[in-house]
Amino acid sequence: MLASSTAGERERLRQLKVPRSTYHAARRRAYLEGWLQDRYIPNPTRFHWGRVRFVLARPYADQSSELLDSWSREEGAVVVWGSAQVALGVFFHTDLDAAEEAEQRLKSHGHAAWSTTWCADPGGESIPVYFDFEGSWAHLSGAAGSLGYPHGLGGPHPADGEIRDRSATTADPRRAWAAAELLHRPFVPEGGIRSPHLVGPFGLPWSQQRLLASGWVTHRVLLYPAKVPPFSGRTTDQVLWIVGRLRGQATADQLFARLTRDCRVYPFLFVDQGGVLLMGALGKGGASASSSESAGTEPRRPVMPTLKESLEGIEIIQEASAQMQTVVDHRYDRLLERRHS
């Protein structure tokens, strides 16, 4: 599910080699217990969002609630996570000027002792991993590898003549309706409550399937680490935020390859703005660390020396995943108003 594969149910059953009833029961339970949620994520370059802003902050101990509240009310806020010691916000903006204005507005509130911002152009390769937990899950479960990791955000800007701004998007009522319906699908039930495991793309109208197939909108299945119990001594009970600047000739691609191949660390978030990196990863706390590697497992390359080879000015913030409050939970429905068909 985390691979967000476009394969149909028959192909999934062939890959899993389990009975159909087992597959459906396991999938339904994973959703009902809160491990998974479906989201439809718009490709910013296909619409009118020219910048995606990531903000990592340390709120004042007595003002964390105020900070999260102000962030959640900001226009374009799609993700807001936070605790008493760290907060992450993701905001979609039309252009760099709008992003800078919003940045100054949030700073004026004065709720944070420290903050860093990445204002990424989604038309390039600056967001190669965007809330993709499949790599972490594969390591937790002992799987041989991943199927879709990593999923990023954005991609090349549309070619000349393709729609890429809001006015042009709304000029096509069918496309505008289909896009808004997809983004609202996890949150606006039709005729009653829709079970969370039925929010996926199977059975969608052709107009919405076409948006998914053409890359205007991406269907993703997201993991909620705080809900996942330990497995064979391995846990995902810690969230780590890593910030640093690339050294000399080091590149983000090289560092990412070393982390995933040699250290077996799989960031769920990876942002590069001009050589300044933001990474989010899942880890394990104290007691579980010594039992997380099974006997006979090849030793992993230490993470910190690997980071130091490529980065300088490294800052690491660690927080228990259970302490990270989700205030805005991938609410891309905020970006497009739902229309009547």
C-alpha cells in the first residue's frame, strides 16, 4: 500500500501470494487502526503553486500551541506537525513573493526561538522525497526492498501550451471539477461515511483517473508512525529532523544514496534548496535500539560519520513520534474549492 502502486488488485494479490480474504482483512485493519491514510496530492507545477515552503522551528516552551495555531490558519498550509520542542509546516504558494510575505507574517508572531525555511521550486529536483514512508516500513518489517520509494513532489514544468496557472485551470470546468473532487475525496463523503480503506483510486470516474494517469494529481498512502506497534524488536517511535549544508563538491544525490544503501536509513522527507538540506527520518528509542538488528544482519555504516562527510553545520532534532501532534494532516483540499459537477 505504501508503494502507492497503480497495479490492480489482481496484480497485488499475485505479488503478495496471500488469499484474497487475508489481503482484504489486513488492509482494512491497517486503516481502521490508524496506520494508513489515503491522500491525493496535486503536482504544484500543473496548477498555480510555484513555491513549496518548508519551515522547521523550535517554539518557545510556553507558546507551542500558539505557533501551531497560527501556522494552521495560514493560507496554503497543507501540513502542520508539532510538539513542545519542534514544529514542521508545509505551505503551497503561488510564487516567491507570496512565500516571502507569508514567512515575514509568521515570524512577526514571535512564537519560535529558532526557525529555518526552505522555499523550494517544485519544478526542479529539490523535493525528491515527500512523506514517503515505504523505505522505513521495509526496514521495519524486514522486507527485501521497496517497490516505489522514493516518491517526491513536483517535477518538470509543463511544456508551452500546457495549463500551469490557476486561471487556465479553472477555464476547463471538467478538469477543475475532477481535480477538486480528488483532493476532497478523503474528507467529503458522498451519501454517508466512507470507510478509510475505500478512499483509494479504484472505481474513480474517468475524468479523475485521467488526472492521476497524466501526473496532475498523485494518489499516495501515508503512514502514521505513532500508530504502528513494534515488530520483531524494531520500532518507529522517534522522528528525527536533520539540517545541514553540503560541503565542497558533495551533492544531495550522493548523500541520499549513501544513507539508503550503506546506512539503511530511508528519509521520509528530503528537501534541497541551494545546498541546504532538510531531512526527516524515523528512528528507534533507547531500549529497542539494541534489539533492532537480527542476528546475521550485515552491519550498517554509522549515520553520523556519513552525514559529516557530506554536510557541515549539522543540526539534529529528535522527538518521540507519539508527541508529534498533527494539526493539519495533508489537507490539499484547502487548495482547490470543490465545485458542483
